[in-house]
Amino acid sequence: MVVDGHTLTLADVEAVARGVRPVRLADEAVAAMARSRAFIESLLASGETIYGVTTGFGRLADVRISPAEQAELQRNLVRSHAAGAGEPLADEVVRAIMLLRANALARGHSGCRPEVVELLIACLEQGIHPLVPRAGSVGASGDLAPLAHVALALIGEGRVRVDGRVQPAGEALRAAGLTPLTLEAKEGLALINGTQATTALGVLAFRRAERALATADVAGLLSLEGLLGTPEAFRSEVHATRPHPGQRLTGGRLCALIEGSEIRESHRHGDPRVQDAYGLRCMPQVHGAARNALGYVGDVLRTEVNATTDNPLVFPDEEAVVSAGNFHAQVVSAALDFLCIALADVGAICERRIERLLNPDLSGLPAFLTPEPGLRSGFMIAQVTAVDLLAELRVLAHPASVDSVPTSANQEDHVSMGLAAARKAWAAVEAFETIVAIEVLAAAQAVEYRRPLRSSAPLE
């Protein structure tokens, strides 16, 4: 795939994170970065004051830096900010961070040389993955510590993982035939100032959440079949009267997946029940609400992966360098909190369907779906596991994006807590996937009790 700053997709991010797609820098991106860099150098030559280039950072923005100290300033910035804590992020997350940072810089509004992005991409291609601790960002002034750990490796310092082995970054670069960067003015700041750690975790969690939600539709339908429920509530004319996009899409998907089921036909006529419990009947409304939420989250992430999020921004055509706030991750942080809320709610309805499958008073099936209740416990503790994970999901649904804590001597007086929101989203997806998997297992067992009747071809 080509990194140009404008056309990256969420599928691209996931593919590169998993190491299955080659990456190269677009020629037009090289030209855009060269123009941006030339403008920065012209300002330096004129003695212009530029935040983070000829000044200190944050509260120290009024401290003037001499030309002879500018390279040292950038190196010191990377070293001092590489102060994260906790277990390192998985290599797939780090690869996504590296790709997103390269793509942001490729837009040509950051004032760095093309060589900076070329080394990032070369490390991706060679499988050189900086060790990036999981904590150390409040998501304003960007994800400073995580990105500084990436930048540290580019200057040949810190540690990296190559083929599962941790080693010094300089050693790994030399082994791959790569030369560490000597940072020039503005480049350290350009590397560490952005939302890419938050966004990388968010994109990968979002892609998993989409698949897990689609699987929850299948799980719910298998539960419906095992419980001899009716799909009448999924009919298109029902959802045309309340046309929320997620609800209509989910209703149509459920109808299509169950079409042709022998189990359903076996009780179409003569069933004394007028309507099913909400966990079965309201799947279009509940799963659909989550789809609406994920639609919003996806829109935010698709914009963010092709955005410039550092500071100051360089506009060579307008001959301007502007200090602004694109590093503030509030829009991503709030979206990822919304993702956690949506997953917690669908996890709750999945767990209620599991209960209905296992409870003989509700299902008409053997207790806990075992042919020998008492002698065997069947799915009893699988449900307990689902309930434990659901409790965790509900805790994770508490928003991080409202927990701003001022930092940097109150210069950064409102922050997004974006990385905390992203870590929550990652953990929420893992819990949700397992709850859905438990429902799939239990519902498939329930369907076995309806043999020799078969469900629809897709569900089978």
C-alpha cells in the first residue's frame, strides 16, 4: 500500500498491523514534505520564533533556544518524553502506530524531512518494532510518551522487538542495514506530537468489534432457533416504521440468515406463544443501536487516520506556522467510550439469552444444556464466566473522556484521556468477544436438541 497522508483505510491499518501488506511512501508525499521542510529551514535562517523549534515546550515555550542547541533540543525531547510505564503494547498495535504516524507526517504539514518517514516505513518493512509501554499519555499534546518510545528507536536508542526477540534499537537498525536518524529542528516534536497511539488501539479494537457484533447476530439467531422463537419481529415492514439505519440493517440481516430454517417452519403454526422475550424479539433494536454507535466510531476513525495531529502546523503555501490543537484526541476518546457503552449493552443481551438457554423453566431444554443434569454441569460455569466478563464490560463503559486532569504546569489544562479510552476499548472488545463466543457455543448445543430438524444453511 502507498502512504500518502490521504487515502489510508481502516482495513489498511489492520492489514499492515498484522504484517500482511507491504508499504511504500508516495512520491507526492515526498514532495509535500520537502516543501514543508524547506519553509521551516527558511524561517530558521531568518531567525523567526517557532514553538518547539526555537523555543522550549509547553510551559517552557517562552525559553529561547539558540541555533546551535536546536538539534540537541529535539534529541532531549525524545529522550525525556520516552517515559511510559507498564507492559509493552503488542507488536500489531505498535505497527499500527508506526503506520499512522508515517501517514500523518506524509501530509506535509509537520516540517520534517522525507527521510524521517522513510525510516519509519523501513522499520515496518523489516519488522523492527519499538517497545512501547501501554501507559503514558493523556491524549493532549498528543500521545507523547508512546510516540517518544517509537521516536527513540529511530534515533538508535531504547529497545525494539524483532522476530519476538528484544534487543537494543541501534543493534537492530544496523543489522537491517538502516542508519539511525540525527534529528533536525522540529523533527523530534513532529514525531511525538499526535494521536496515533490512541487511534491505533482504537482502529484495531473497532475492526474486532465490527466482526464480534456480526457474530452476535448469528449467536442470537441460534439462540432463537434453540428456543423455538419466531423471527416475525424482524420483518422489514416493522423497521420501516422506525427507520434507524442500524435497526433496519440488523433486521434485514437476521431475516436473511434464518431464511429456509426447518426449525422455524416446525412451529410456524399452532405455537401458543404470542411473542418472545425481549432478548430474542428486540435484537434489531439492541444490536442495531450498537451498529449505529459503531457507524459513528468508524466515521471518526476514518477521518483521524488521514489527519495531521501535531503542533505547530506548517503551511508553506500560506507561509504560515500555526500553533493549534489538532493533537487533542477528544473526538477519538469520546468515540471509543461510546464503543465501550455499545458493547456493554449487546454483551448484556447476549448474557440474558445464555440464561434463557440454560434455564429449563424458560427453555424447555435440559438444565444447563446437559443430557445428564446433576451428574454433569454442562454450561453452568460458562455462563458464570460470561457474567464475570459482563461486569467488567460495565465498568469499562464508564467514560474516560470526561476525566480531564490538567498537566504541564496547567498549560495543558484540558486533556482527553484518549489512551485510557483506547485501552478500555481494547479490553472491552476482548471481553465482548468471549461473551459472544459463549452464546454461540450454548446456542449451538441447544440447536442440537432440535435434531433431526435443521436450521438455515448459513446458521448450520
